Amino acid sequence: MIFGILCSITAAKVETRRLGVVKRHGLIDKPEETVPMSMFWLLPQFLLLGGLEGIAESSIDSFLVKQVPPSVDQCVVRFCVAFLGVGSIGGVLSVYVVGEISGQGGKPSWFQDTLNKSRLDHYYWTLAALSSANLVLYVLVSFWYAYKDSRSEDDETAEPFDEDHVQLI
């Protein structure tokens, strides 16, 4: 979560710098022109994003392996992929919602036809704020969550549910 916050802040700062370069060189209405700025300014945020994805996937997988009952062990990978997929859908929805909200009241939306007219820096700052609120919520919930340290011996030796061996009483 901290990587996500840092990634959003880094992206916001790089985009603010890029927009400054665009304005200084008079490129706002010239989207086909090359912005005189190195692509390597994007490297820090992509390194943070890569670290975030690697840690997130292994953390979700580790959490599920330790917290789900043995009868659903075979579904852990599917749950992990499903959580990451829901996160991707949430990202797409956040772009739509923020675009709609930012364009209310006659103001131009933060998402325009060209990057030079868009205000992605505002969007990245919004993501940083939402990620920070998510971190605070996570910390609060973690105080009340009863984490299973390890599976009990009964859970380890329990047979997975088998429909063929169910007896009706």
C-alpha cells in the first residue's frame, strides 16, 4: 500500500513537471509535437509499480494460503487472480468516476482528448489520497481482524469435502 501511495505521488510530480515543460514550450495545442523531456522521468514510478504488483500478488497469495480452510486450497490461485482482476476493474471505474466528477459544474474534465490538455496530475494526487485513506482503513481493520497463526492439526488432517462420500441421514 505504501508503494501504491509513493507511486501515485511520483506520477503526480512527474506529470506536473511534464505539464510545465509543455506550457513553457507552447505545446498545449500541439499534441503531435515531441515534448522535450526524457522518458526516463517515468522510470521511478514504473519501478514502484512493478514492486507494488510483485508484492501485492505474493502477499494476497500468502494471506489466502494461511487464512482459508484446507477444503478450498485448490481455489487460492483463482481467488488471487480474481482479487487482482477486481482491482483492475476498480481502476477503470475510478478513471470514469473521476472524469465525470471533475467535469461537473461546467469545468473541463481532467481527461481531455490530448495529454497536453489533460490534468492527470490531479488524478494521480486523487489516487494518492484514496490510497492513503485505504491504508488508514487497513490499519484500523487489522486491529480487529483475528489472524489465524497457523492451521490446527485437525485442519491439516481433514479430508477435503467429497460429494461422493456424503451419507444422507
